[in-house]
Amino acid sequence: MQDTALRTPQLAAWLAGTDIGLLELRTPQGTLRLGRQGDEIIELPDEEAEPERLTIHAPSVGLFLHSHPLAAAPLARTGERVETGQTVGLMKIGPLLLPVTAPQAGIVDRIHAADGLAVGYGMPLFDLQAL
């Protein structure tokens, strides 16, 4: 952000004459953030927003299944987009199959539990990157 960095003192002087607490300029070359610290205007470090991650936990005790026993394809794969309420796995408790659903739309970032693994209540199953 060379061009804007050369103008930082001028931007800081203009910002000092206002009641603005934070000025953030984004360009293809980078981001410039100026903020107040008392009466002084300082350049703040660029904070890239970390995507929000959500962990989907086992809703009960049982065997975690990536797919239905009669289907070969997994219900969710790493890197795949899922919608709110979409079944991403199954919990097998005896003959009963309970769906594990996505609480919000997102991208499956990581699958913690192997197919057929015995899991306890609250064990992490998936990491979802929120959209």
C-alpha cells in the first residue's frame, strides 16, 4: 500500500479533526487502518478477519457413520458446502439411526471422527467454516 502509506500523515491529520474512531481503507494492494489512542492518531495492524468456525458435536452416544449403511457416498465431505439443517452424518444407536445436522450454512472444514467410531455425547464430529 505504498501510495496510501505516503499519505498516512495527511490522512492522520484529517482524521484528528473529526470524531471518527477508526478509518479503514482497503485497496487491492492492502489495507490501511488508522485509529485513535487518546488524542493521538496511530496506524493499527491489519487484522484479517478469521472466518468463523463452528464445531458440530455428537448429539448422543453411539457409532458415528459418514454415510447411510445402504449408500456408499458420504453425507458430507471436507471442502463441501452444506446448508442449515442438512444431514452431515448419522449416529447409530442399536438399530436406530439419528441424523447429525448442520446448525448453519457453511463449508465442512474438518471431519474429526472416523466412520464407524464409537463416540460419546458432545464429542467433536465436524468443523464448519461459516458463510
